[in-house]
Amino acid sequence: MRVCILGATGLVGRELLHLIPRAWPGAQLALHASRDQELDLDGRRFEVKAAHHLDDVDATGGQLAFVALDDEHSARYVPRLLALGYRVIDKSNAYRGDPAVPLVSAGVNDGLVGEEVRLVANPNCTTIPLTLALAPLRRSFGVRAVAVSTYQAISGAGIAALDQFLLDAQVGYAAHNRLGAAFSPSGYAGNTVPHNGKTDDTGFSAEERKLMTESSKILAFPDLPISAQACRVPVAVGHYEQVWLTCEQPVTLDAVAAAWQSGAFLRIVPTVDGAGLSALACVHERDLALVGRVRLVPHDPTTVCFTVAADNLRLGAATNAVRIAARWFPAVDPTLQAPANLP
Ligand SMILES: NC(=O)c1ccc[n+]([C@@H]2O[C@H](COP(=O)([O-])OP(=O)(O)OC[C@H]3O[C@@H](n4cnc5c(N)ncnc54)[C@H](OP(=O)(O)O)[C@@H]3O)[C@@H](O)[C@H]2O)c1
């Protein structure tokens, strides 16, 4: 099988290079990025070609392509990959809202990925863990309203932002300043800032709107009453989300845990205080969403609050994409095989 990665040198592309041999050992790789280059990764050297070579008349086709580019470049290259015969999974926002393109959270609605499907959109890195946690609770208790607050790692902004953050953090923390005044009040390092890009007339940012509209599409719940706030926190990898879920009936802590047992790709953290549940804990459980810290809201027995955390580069991006592709091309590693769920 020939597997193409566009954006192979980026944060998500590099994770795919780790996962593809686990899913499909022996797959032949065709790697592309902005220019011809060599990529050194964990002691291996990969040849990477400029993406524009895909436009050549004699460009080679293949079976499966992962696109890990920004929206604009995804929209430019996805049609070409489809024309070359690839089945495509796109990680950008370019196709997520397209009613003709399935938006798939593996373990929730991957049953939509049939033989006839050629293009699938991969959701945002906060949407995947949220929908994995919500889907079993919705099945058990129904959903009346969802509110979610996210605390997102810097790697969600790509490799350039992450590298700048690491540099700024090194410099900022080198100064022993208890106020943190060595950091820029508008920068990511040593700071918490609103994830407020493209805030529109509704007052919600693009990141917040994505979480709301994508959850609704994945859960096949058009009027899902959901609101979100998103911020960036000074963590390299690992998104943390705090959720308040109002159900159609009263819930108990035991019933929540039992519902999650029926879910996919979840690790239930049983401690009431959430010990073991953190953004960085996900870096040690990269292909699962951690759920826990379940509490009943004191004034309302139908509302439960809980925490979801997941590695945004893996479960929130590359792992989900591989699990989607495993619907077409079964994965050798069973942890990368999605179970054919429908919402
Ligand atoms: N990071 C996350 O947590 C996350 C999670 C879910 C979804 N996503 C989405 O996944 C996509 C990739 O994200 P990322 O974080 O991996 O980004 P990234 O680290 O910034 O990497 C971007 C990739 O795009 C390539 N590229 C840039 N300009 C190009 C051009 N003109 N032609 C071809 N390739 C070009 C880069 O190649 P060069 O190295 O040659 O510049 C690099 O391989 C984005 O749509 C993002 O929104 C990211």
C-alpha cells in the first residue's frame, strides 16, 4: 500500500510517521511538505518532496493520503490527491462543514466510513475527545445542554508556535521573577490567553465555534445546545477540557462510569479528585482520552461536570486519522482499529 502524507514535516505529520508502521507495516511512504528536503526523525532519515510535484502530469497515485496542511493548502491539494486515486483524510478545517464530507470521530461515528467514501474530514483536536466522552453519556441519559471550557496546549498552533513557545519559556523562566513579569502579557509562554482568533459577531472565536458545530455534526444532533470557551495555557502538548453536561434525567456517578465503560478509546480515571488526570498525563497515554473528576452539580441532579484530557497531536489528530483509515484498510495494531460505531 502506498501512503502519502502532505505536511509530513509538521507536528501532526511526524506523529503519522510513527503510527503508520504500527497500523500498516511495510506501507510505502510518499512524503510531501513545502519544499524538497530531508527529515531526520528518531534516527531515521526520510526523503520529503515539495507538494507541487503532485501537480506533475506523471505524478504517482496511491491508496491512502493524510493531509496535515493549513486550510488553504488542504483545499488546494485534496482535489488533486482524489484525482490521483487516493482515499483522503484531511486534518484541516477546509471540509469539516461540507455536508457531503463525513466528519468522523473514530469510536463515535466511524461507521460512516464506507467503501464508497473517498474523503473524510478529521475534527478539531478538542472535538475528538469531547465527542468520545459525550457519546456514551448521551446514549444513557440524553443531552439537554453542554458547556465546555478548554485549556489548550501550544502545539495546537503548529510547529513554529511550539518552537517559539519553548524558546520564550526558557528565556522567561531563566529570570527568577515571581510575578512572571519577564513574559509578554500577550505571548503564550508563562501565560494564559484567550483562543480568540476570528471572533465574529456572536462573540465566539473560530476555535470555539468549531468545537460547537463539529460536535453537533458528529453526534448527528443538529440543535445540540452547546457553548464553549477556549484558551491557551503554557503547556507544550495535551488539551484539557472541563465539561458541564445537563442530561434529560437525573444521573449518578456510578451510572456515568458505567456509561463510559461502553464507550471507545476512553481511560476512566477513577479518583474523585482527578489525581492522575492532567494535560501531561495524556502524553503517557497518547491514543486515549482520559475522563474523570466527575461531580454532580449541587443544585441540579441532572447536571454532571467532568474533565476530559487528550494528547492533541495523537488522539486529537494523527491517531484519529489512522483509526478512520483503518475502516478502509484494517490496522494490524488493534488499538488503531476503529469499531464501526454509528452515532
Ligand atoms: N497541531 C495540532 O494539535 C492539530 C490537531 C488537529 C488538527 N490539526 C490540523 O492539522 C494541520 C497540520 O497541523 P500541524 O500542527 O501539523 O502544522 P505544522 O506543524 O505547522 O506543519 C505544517 C506543515 O505544512 C507544510 N506546509 C507549509 N506550507 C506549505 C506549502 N506551501 N505547501 C505544502 N506544504 C506546506 C509544512 O512543511 P514545511 O516543513 O516544509 O514548512 C509542514 O509540514 C492543520 O490544518 C491543523 O489545523 C492540528
